[in-house]
Amino acid sequence: MRIPLIQRLRALFRRRRLDADLDDELAFHLDMRAGQIEQTGVPHADAARAARRQFGNVAGIREHMRDLWSFPSAEALWRDIRYGARVLARAPTFTIVAVLTIALGVGANTAVFSVADAVLLRPLPFTHADRLVRLYSIVGGSPIGPSVGDAHDFTTESHTLQSLVVYDVWRKNVSGNAPAERPEQLRVGLVPGEFFTALGVTPRMGRVFTPEEVRPGNDKVVVLTERYWRSHFGASPSVLGQAVRINDEPYTVIGVMPDVIPDWLDGAEFGPTLMWTPYVLAPEDFDAMHHGDRGNGTIGVLRPGMTAAMATAEMQRIAGELAERYPVNRGVSARVVPLADTRAGSLRPTLVLLLTSVAMILGLACANVAGLIMARHTARHHEIVIRASLGAGRWSLVRQLAAEYLMLALLGGAVGLVAAWLGGIAVVRLHPANLPQLAEVRIDARVLLYTLALSVGTGVMFGIIPALPATRGNLGTAIREGGRSGTGGKRRQTEQQALVVAQIACCVILVLWTSLLVKSLLRLEHQDSGFRAERLLTAHVTLPPVRYPDRPDPGPIERFNQQFAERLRAIPGVRDATVTTFFPPVNQYSRSFTLDGRAASRLDDMPRASFGVVDDQYRTTLGIPMIEGRDFAGSDIATNPPVILINQALARKYFADRDPIAQRLVLRQLSQGRPDTIATTAAIIGVIGNTKNHGLAVEPEPEIIGLARQMPDMNAGFKYIVVRTTSDPSLAIESVRDALRSIDPELPLSQVATIDAVMAEQTTDRRLSTTLLGLFTVGGVLLAIIGIYGVISYFVAQRTKEIGLRVTLGAKRADILWLVLGTGLRLAVTGIVIGLVGGFALERVLSRFLFLVTATDPTIVIGVPIVIAGIAILACYLPARRATNLDPVIALRES
Amino acid sequence: MQGTLDMLVLKALTRESLHGYAVAEWIRATSRDVLRVQEGALYPALHRLELAGMLTSEWAVSDKGRRAKYYSLTAAGRKHLATEAQSWHQLSGAIALVMRTA
């Protein structure tokens, strides 16, 4: 017979009445029975007792009946919670320290988890997200997007891929429909209609490209992102059919795509992709030479049941066949990667590092709280044993301790969550534009669940497991150990000391890592850049091919170069200016070349070097030292035979045994047409100093610099300017804009930045991870200090009697000080040794971040232990002082 | 057997409303002193039956002039008693049959 819930709930509100009724009812029964017994001649008092005896355990039955109309387990839980809350409230210092400690541990983990979830774990916002992949060609060990031809061959021969979409992203000058709107440089995706079908996204309005629109002539249509539609068309419902000007040509809007395609998909170097136009491919894009024209983006869809690993195996086989067929594919392999795995990008190693370090912080926090609880348990051992001997079941004792510590853990978790949320806001607000993945960081149900699980797990770790032995105690031991003189047992002390050693070890690892990262970052940011970086302003201009064709004759482009450079140099406050295709620390262009007289027998035998075309003021503007020979000059006119500069790296690699000056290089443009027809022979006139060309952390690669006016086939419509000013470079921005406007009012000046900002962007992810790790390390060191302080204080308190005795027997202050400090130091040294070993064992986590610093950097390996030992001594000093100041009489009386 | 006690309690209340003591006494007297209800079990049974909707209760003044809690059968209780009684008869009849065979 089940008692309906509604009855129990109703009973809950009539509690007092029901209690009183029950008492009355039982009293009535007992009186009646007693009266009956009395009638048999038994005296009144005896009759009442007999009635009671006959009835049984009145209190027990009353309890049992009360449980009938209530929720026994829930009420017991509520009782435990109330009791726990009272216990915690009675020890506010303990509670606050414990809650803050847990908050630090859980908060740090929640914060890092929310980032890890956003960039590593959370499913992609696409249908069939688990089947989406990217295909890369592997050239010289590094991944690059495949060529259109390769992708076509891969797709037609594949059994693992259902489809493979090839697309590209270009910087273009775009203006919306407003007549007065000036063009701005944006990123425009060049995609087939299948790009959207592969991702499973459908337009908010309108449609995507038809196969006809991907052919030349029909391609002047555009799909906008929702945000561009909102910002430039005021979310107008009649946008379809209106025009957008892209690189001076009108495109008709045919669709608006919701903002579900994330920015990390194509990197964020040049800002987000805000619209798409058809990717028009001509038959020659698939010919043998164009197989070498790599660098496209891809979205692949695996057939159901296939994995990326299976696809990789297949693609490697196909890549082998392609290498037989096309010379430009020799030595080129392939790899298929789940799309979700490409999301983290440069953040992946950062996250591995941070996840490892916050795990250590949580360990530190748990150890600290466990230490606090152990110290408290010694005091509470008595209480627990007495409660056990008064009949409290072991289960109910455990349940009560569990309630208490879980409450502590949840409280700490809640505080930590708030801290992580605030920290998350800070990170997202600071979030660098070149890490668009961070925009997706948020505290959602997944993160909340994680925090809850972590808090409960933490509570179990620090509280309940160490508490179990206490509930096993018996009255005998408790009485024998007697009140406050109880030493807590040798085992407990060993446990506590082990915790301190572990804390110091974690601390050493954290401080070691932070020091190495900071040193790397400093080295990276303060290395010799090879040029003078002060007061340099940079910007980019995209010249639309309609008005600035690069073929057959880039005359308009070259006229623009010269005019713009002249106007820039005429600006007051501008000392030097150059128009170039690149500037340090990155040069994204490269070119194959052969040394004159050593013609390569095969295309893939040709070395490649970074390559750029500049004007004759490039070297002087950037302040790169001339090592040998001469710089470009005004006399190197367009009609003269081409001349080039090389950097020291190229001179050392290819001209170690002879003078490079006057040597000839044959530069070959692989990606357009046949190599022989586009080969340019150029004479080396000078060697200049190395500047970084693959980022700050990579040694400069060989580089060739030509004059734009002498190399028309390489004079394309993407131009950077670099300007050195006499004062703050940002003051020159408006003048530079004016100069550009005076030449061509339709050209936007974009990517305007000082070179300092460009360099800083290079180290964004490092700075982010170093800052976060530094913060966590500070937290970790604080926790360790509290931990050591707590344990040593406890040690002194435990030994009060012994110390008193020693003092009485004539021990000097120094002896006592040494007794305490020695204990602390012994623990510290053990921890440091373990920490150093652990730090080296985990070096792999860090190696990617190290720059010109090794994990065994002597100043760090020696410095960190000294610092940690110093901190440990400091943490021990206060308790040690207290020990030396003990009055032996009081100390002895305490027992 | 809890079910048996419930059945006896319900049976005791078929004719009139009774308080707990009277229920115990009625069962004892009707069974000619054979069935002595454990008083400690009686009250939980009464309360359980009441909560389950088999009984209702009200406070009234007893013949001795004291306030007492009187229980009476509800329609659900009557129905429950009928089914319980039927299965009890089946069971006891079956046991008797088994015991009667030599």
C-alpha cells in the first residue's frame, strides 16, 4: 500500500497539529489500558507502567509513525545540511579560507575549461559536424591547402570522401549600396554553392550559387553575411537584387547567410570574411602546371562510417599517384584532419599547458583544504567518536561529514564560478582580434555541469576520503588519546607532510614553467629584429584589377607605386617611405629559383626562397644594414636588366664559397603557366642583413628582393606601404590617407598599424598564455605558502609540550628555531627535487613555447629552487618564532 | 502479517466508528481472546490506512467523556476489505483443503 505523495505533502504543512494529535491519541490509548489494568486491582502508578510496557517502545513507535507521513531521507539530509552549516558557521576562519581556496582551484579550472570547451570540445555548429574534414597537401613537412587540380583528382578517386569543396579568400575593396559610401577593404570568400551545402547552412533569405554562376560571365552575384547585411543594409528585407561593388564591379545580392560560419574557419589575419562570391574556375586551373598552385581552403564531408584517418591513408595513396603524373606534385603528400581539430589553431598547445597547470592548482587547493580538515579532525575526532559511541551509525556519520564538506565544496565552486565568469569576461574583452576562437567562449550549461562535477569531485577528494578513517574510530582509542594532548598520530603527520611536499613540487613546476615562458617572451620581443622598428607605420592597399590590371602590362600599378611613394615622402614628418609587397616579420610570398649555370633537371629540384618586389627605398626605410655590394638606386630603371638583393641567409646557404655579387639567379613563377616562359634572370647587386620572414619565432629563411618596376609579371595589386616618421607614427595616419585619396579617391587604406602593433600581434597567444599561467602561478604559490604555514603551525601546536620540555632542559632559542625551520626545509627540499624532476618530465608540454631558452636554462633551474626554498622558509618562520617564544611553564601546563 | 492486521482493522470498523483502543479490544473479544493485536503495530497500521484513503478519522468525545480519535471506513476501504477478504477466504480454504487430506 503506497501512501500518495499529496498526503505526505499535505502532512508537511500540518506538522505541529499532527504531532499533537498523535501524542493525544497514544495518551488516550495508554490511559484506557491503564484503567482496564487498574480494574484488576493493580495500583494506579503500576497500572500506568504496565500499560506502557504492554504498548512497547512509545517513542520509537511515535518516530516510526512520524516517518509515515513525511520524507524520512530528505528530512535526514536537511538535518545534516543544517548541522553542517552550523558547524561551518562556528568556524568562520576555516570556512572562509577553505571556500576561497576551493574557489581559486575550481575557478581557474572553470575558466580554462570554458576556453577549452569553446575551441576544442564543443561540437561545431554544423549538421554532420563530425563528418566535416579539411584536406591538406603536405609540402616539405608542413601543411598547405591543396591546388584546385589536386582537390579535383582527390575527390574523383576517393571512396572515403562524399564531397570536397575548394574555396579561397581574398582581400577586396567593397562598397555597399549607398551612393556616397566609400569602399573598404574586406575579406571576400570565393566559393561554390556546395560550400554552404557541405557545412549544412542555409541562407536566411535568398539562395546560394548555382553551378551556372560558377562559370565565367555569370559570376557577378554575392551572398552577404547577416552582419554585413545589418551594418550596411540596415537589415533591409528588400536587399535581394540590390548591388554591392566589389573591386569596382557591381555584384547582385542573391542571398543573406546567418552568422553561423565562424571566423576561425579562415584565420583572422585580415579580418572576418563578410561575403562570398562564386569561385570561378577555368579549364586551365586543372592543368599540370596549376597542380602546383596550392593554398586553397577545403571543406570535405566524409562518407558515413569513414574516419579522417581512413581518408588520410587513401589520400596519401592518391597523392603518390599524382606525384607520378605531375612534376609539381613530387614529394607532396596529403593529410585529412577533422574540421573540429583545426579550430584550436595556435591555441591548442596553449590550452594543453593551461589545462595541466590548472589541474595542478586544483591539486594544490585540494591538498590545502585536506590539510585544514585533517588539522580540524584531530580536534573533532573526539566529537565523532563520542557520537559514534552514542549510537550514531557509521553511515549517518559519513553522511553528515559528506553534507558538510560537499557544502563547503559547492560554496567554493559557486564563488569560483563567479570569479571564472568575471575572468572570462575580462579575457573575452581583451581578446585579440587574431584569436577569433575566443569570441565563442561562454559560461553555458556544459561549463556549469563541469563546474558542478568538479566541485563535488573536489569535495570527495579533500573531505570525504580523508574523513573515512575517523568514523572507524572507537571510544577506547578516543579516551586513551585524551582531549587536547592527542598528537593526531604519526600517520596523520606523515600524510600532512606528504601533502606539503606535493604542494611544493607543484609549485616548483608552475614557477619553473612561468619563468621559462617569461624569459622566452622577453627574448622573443627583444631579439634583434634586423631592422629599426621605431616610428614605423604600415598599411595595405588593394588595387582592383579592373582599373589596375597586372596583365599583360602592370603599367597602372607601377604608376600608382611611384606616385604614392612620392606623395608619402612629401608629407611633413615623414622621413622615409616605401611601397612593397611585404615587410618583416612575415613574407607570405615565395619563389623557386635556380643558380645561373646550374639549371635544375627537374622542377622539384629547385630551391625556394621568400620573395618580394619593392621600390628602391625599401632597405633605407626599414633601416636594414647593407652587408655587401650596393642598394637599389634610381638608375635601376624599368628597362634595364633586372637586379636583386639577397639576404645573408641566402648568401650563406648558396654562396658560401664565392662572392654572390654579380651572380645571376633565374626566378621562376611556378603558379602561372610554364616555368620557362615566366623565368626572369636577375643579377645580384647586394647582400642585406637578415630580417624575420616567417614570424618572430622562426629563424629567417633565404630571401630574394626585386624591384617592382623591373619585374612586371610579379607586380601584383596587393601593396603594403611602410613609412618612417619623425615623431609618433599614428599622427601621420590622416596625412597618409589624404595622400592616397589625392591619387585615387576610391581606394581604401586598410590594415593601418604601427610596426610595434604588428610585432605585438605576433606574440598575442604567447602573451595570453604567459599572463594566464603567471596569474595561476601566483595563486598556486599563495596556496602553497598557506599550506606550508598551516602544516608547520600545526606541527608547532602538536609539539608544544615537547618544545616546552626542551626549553626547560636548556635548549637555546636557535635550537628550537632550527627544529621547526629544519622540518620545513626538509619538506621544501624534497618537494623541490620532485618538482624539478617533474618539470623536466613534463617539458614536452612547454617545448613549443620555448624560444632561445632551454628547459635546463641554468639561471632558472638554479633560481627557481632558491626562490621556492626562500618562500618555504618565510612560511615556516612565523610558526618557528612562535615556538621560540613559548613559555615553558605554560607549555607544560597545557597537557 | 501486515496485510492481515490491515484486514482485521478494516473489518473491525465495518459496523461503526471506533477509536484505536476499541479496535484492539474488538479484535481481541471477537476472536475470543485468540488474537491480541500488538498495540505498537496497531497505530501505525491505522495511520497508514488513513493516509492511503481507506479510513477517515475525526475527534469525538468517547462514552467515558474523553476526547478520542474515531476511525471509520471509507468506500475505498470497504472495497479493499472486500477484495482482501475474498483472497483470504480463498487462501484459508486452500490451506484447509491441503491440511484435510490425509
